[in-house]
Amino acid sequence: QVQLVESGGGLVQAGGSLRLSCAASGTIFSINRMGWYRQAPGKQREVVAAISSGGITNYADFVKGRFTISRDGARNTVSLQMNSLKPEDTAVYYCSYTLGSRLGVDYWGQGTQVTVSS
């Protein structure tokens, strides 16, 4: 079992920045992938960014150049630095954890609200 605890959401004006963090605990495998998804009201959950245990990153096109994902392997934490935020970035952001390198998500965090005002 893996537990994920997120922090750092909140309210920010358009153009501002927020940093989300997620701490993983429990049975952590050496090969894994952690990431961030988001879900806006009435929309499907979508991937924002992911990073493998080897440091390989992937970003959704709509955040490239604005968001940066990073991780601290020693502390099993992953962070998402979000700059130049837009109102359309408003959503609940979820931390994710995947065992190994397979597709899909094995564990989810509880979610943290990000609201960007115009």
C-alpha cells in the first residue's frame, strides 16, 4: 500500500504561481512513476505531468513552459511548480503513483483545490 498526501493548493490571481507537493509513504518500490492529474467540474480527469524514478519527465501540452515537476527520491516527494497560472487551470489536482513503468495509476492522493481568479 502507498499513501499520498498533497499540500499547497489555494487561490491565486491569473499570472500568479503556486507550488504543490505530495509525500508518498508505505511500500515504495525503487522503480515507479509519480505525477499530477487534474479534474475540473464537469470534465474528465487529465494528466498534467509525470516523472519517473529515473527522472524522466512528461508534460501535457497545455502546461509546457509553465509548470515544472520535480521529485526528491530520498524523501519520496514530488512537487509541481505552477507559474503563469490561468483561470482554466482551476481544478482539483491529484497526486498519482504507479508501480514500475507500466501504464495507469495504482494510487491516488485525496486531491487539492487550485483556483485561479481572472
